[in-house]
Amino acid sequence: MNIFEKYLDNIKKTLLDLSKKRVLILPDTLDGITAEIPPSKFDSDISTNVAMVLSKLNKKSPIDLANVLSDEIKKKDELIDEISVVKPGFINIKFKPIFWTNFIKEIIQNSKSFGINTRENKKNYLIEFVSANPTGPLHVGHCRGAILGDVIANVLLFNKHKVTKEYYVNDYGNQIINFTKSVYFRIREISYSEPFPNNDENLYPGDYLIDFAKNILESNKDIDFKNFDNISEKLTILSIEEALKLIKKNLDSLGINHDNFVSEKKLVANQEVEKVINILQKNKFVYKGKIKAPAGEDNNNWIEREQLLFRSTDFGDDKDRALQKSDGAWTYFASDVAYHKNKLDRNFDYLINILGADHAGYIKRISSSVEALSNSKDKIICKVSQLVKLIKDKKPFKMSKRKGDYITVDDLINEVGKDATRFIMLNRSSDAELDFDFDNVIEKSKDNPLYYVQYCYARIASVFRHIDRDIKSDIKIDKYDFEYSKDEIDILKKISEWPKCIDVSSKKLEPHRIPTFLYELASLFHSYWNLGKDDTNKRFINEQKKINNDKLIFLKVISNVIKSGMDIVGVSVPEKM
């Protein structure tokens, strides 16, 4: 039940009735009218801007029109207790307590669908995320983007959209050549005691390569690794396999899995780059030209040359982009254009890309190519996962770096666990930098949002456990006319926001709203729970060690929402803490 949608419907019906009576003039569309949560300073449940939207057309002041509409709205709903008009013309609605009784009854009866937007046309999404080079373990930067992508997928799935999660494997180009050479030198180090060339800046120095080399040697005893040229192709395949095994293990430890892994090398081998270039050429989006030196580049070292360029400026980019290198090989961008053509050919409604902070400048060019290939500006949505700063003892924190020159996902999970990693990484909008405070994460207080939400669920579970009931079992309602107190209604008002939270998180691809909502709900519950310390009448379990069924239903609704939200975030809800 989405009370905001319901009352927006009621308001629009009232408007149509008034229009038929020629009391009111309506515009062609009522899309600008909203029903929202009023500011906390008002003792109201819903606020609408309807009078301000219609005032000019009806040649009335927003206040005067709001007074007229308020009377009409209240006439048609016996569950409305009070309606007030506040400047500059908002109409605030307050419900009778029985409204909330009906509300909670409906939630219990439709517990599995509560929060889902049943009115929205369902779409088919492809979300590409992580897509780190297959050259080593995932680091903390990848971690935030991985969780963001996974939870966006979870929100969309919760709202009954179709979602395919995809990892683009960049297994083509110079970084793969250098990676294979690095593995080769580790093999030589193990087999022939040759020192690893640490002075070569093109190589990957991480000790994880020793593990890769050992695994390859153990599984390929028939291969002679004396000559790199003879085994480079085979070794490249084996090295990428090892890297992907590690990456998938890292993702699994975060509770993340992908539906597809798409190889850049295969796209190139299948000549998909050539095919997409031909399409762009036919549509006059490709030409031969020269690119000026990038801003900040030493112009003395920049050599202008004629090369194949994509007209990305035709689609809002700040400059046209190169498709070919000086040696005739395709640029990374050309391969990426081919990959996005591959995506488009699979007929998804929307393509979602999760990009790291270092790829934020890449959005315009790839969006340009998708628009050129699809003739749609809205086909692709790019979200940037900003940087993560690790803090311990109020100082930047550096963990051991056996795996290379960065802090890995495994390092982080070993330190704080999967739940804390997922929840805290999602606790702030992805476009803002995040401070990951290790001291805060392990603290058992309201300052640790994960603990506070999990403790809320555990407290409720303790009540169910006390009466030998399973918190996960359904509760049936027959007759139910219990009226809730103001403290309880405040919690129910917060719960009423849950469908809106899901809706906005889904439409705007902003899943950080969910842990924020859960924390706010948990805070209200803990405050209410603590009232029982001083007032025995406000305890869930009375002196006879019994609980009123109405209170049990109330607790069940809270626990259901907490569980639903934590499932979306991918975090556990322990019944004991």
C-alpha cells in the first residue's frame, strides 16, 4: 500500500469532479501535482502542492484555492481527521488513528508485495559493473562500485523489473601483454630461481602473481616455460583464468555474482569492432582528422597525426574521439563502442554502467556512441562510484599489501566482514567520497548504522522468541480494530514511506536511500522500546509474561520492513546479538 499514490489518486478524482461541475479549470496533464511527506514541524501525514499547481490557471491565489480544495477533499474521506493550509499554499492532511489500523492490516495481508510499485511498467535492464582489468584481485575502489551495482540490481529486481548483471572482461591490449609477462617472470622465478625484474615499471609486482604461477605450473606440467614467445598465447589464457578465478572469489565474498562475463578479446576476434565502425561510417559519424593536445599535456611532446575519429561532439562530448592507434590497432574506446553495440543488439530497455571515479570523464564519449547507435539519449545511464578513504584511529589507514600496491577486497572483509562492508559502502550517495571508519564499524552504538539496524531486528526477534514464536512466520488477522498511540503512529508513518523509498531508489538508481531509511526506522523503534524502561504499560511483554496480539502485529510489520530492506542491501539480520 502506497498511501501517497492512493491519496494522489483521491485528490485527482476530486479535481475531476470539480472540473465536471465547472468549479475548477484543469490543465491537459496533472503530472505536476504531488503528494509528499510534510516537513517534521507540521503535525500532518501527507502534503500536496495541488493548489499551487492550479492557482494561476484558475486565477486564484494558492491559499484561497487551497481552502476551497481542502473542504472538498475532506468531504470525500471519512478517515481524514484534519486538513490545514500553510503558506505558500500547501494542503496538509492528518489522518484519524483508525487509518493507521487499516494501514497495518493491509500491510500484513500483503506483506510479500509491500513496497513494490505495481503501477510501473516493468523494464528489462542490463547493468554492467566492476569490469576491472583481469590482472589481479579487486581493491577497495572496485568494492564500492561492485556493491553499488549489485544493490541497484537488487532494488530493480525487488520492483519486479528484469535485470541482467554483466562483467566486461578487458582481456585485450597492452595491459594483458604486460600481465602475462609478469606471470611468466614469476614462473621463471619459481622454476629457475631467476629474480623477478622489479625495476620494470610495466610489470605487475604483486605477490599474488606467485600464487598464479604456482597454480599454472601445477596444472600444466606438460608445458615448457623456457621460451616466452612459444607459450605466450597459452600463458595469456591461463593467466586470465587465474585472475578471473580470484576476482570471482572476491565478488563471492561480497555476496555478488554476475550473470554474464563478456570478453573484449572475443569481440575483437569476431570483428565486432570493424562491424560497428562500418555502421558509424555509413551514418557519417566517422571521419579522418587530427586531435589537438589534451589540456595540461606538454604540447612539445604531442604529435598531431591524421587518424580515424568518432564525431562524439555531435552528441554533446567536448571533443571527437580516436578509434585507432598509430599502429592501426583499435583503441580501447573502439572496443567499448563495439561492446555497447553488442549490448544494444540484445534489446534491453536500458543499459546501466557503474564507473569508478577514474572513469568519470568517460561518460560523455560512451553515452555519445550509444546515442549514435540507438538514436536515443535515454538508452544508457551511467553512475559514478566515488573514492573510498579508509580511516582508523582518526587517521588514514593502510593495511598490509601482500597483493600489490593497493588494499584488496579480501583485506577489507577480513578486517570487518561482508555485512559491514556492504552496508557502510552503501551508506552515502555514490557520487560523494566515502570515509570508511573502522572504529565506527565495530562500535556497538547508534553511531554504527549497521549495528543499530541489526539490533532493531534482534530486539524484535527476542520478543517472538520469548513467546515461542518464529519471527519469520506469518501472522493472520481476523478482527482487528486496535488504535495505535502517537509513538506507534510515528513509526507507522515512517513505514508508510517505504514504498516511496523503494520507488525513488529504483527510478533514480540511488540505493543509498535504503540504509538511510532503515536507520531512521530503527532509531524510532529504539526510542519507542526504551520508553518501556520507565513505563511498564509501554513494554511489549507484560508482567504476566504475555504480549498483546496487536503489539505483536505491530512488531511483525517493523521486522518485515527491516528484513526486506536488509535483503536488498545484501546484509544479514541476526536474531540474537
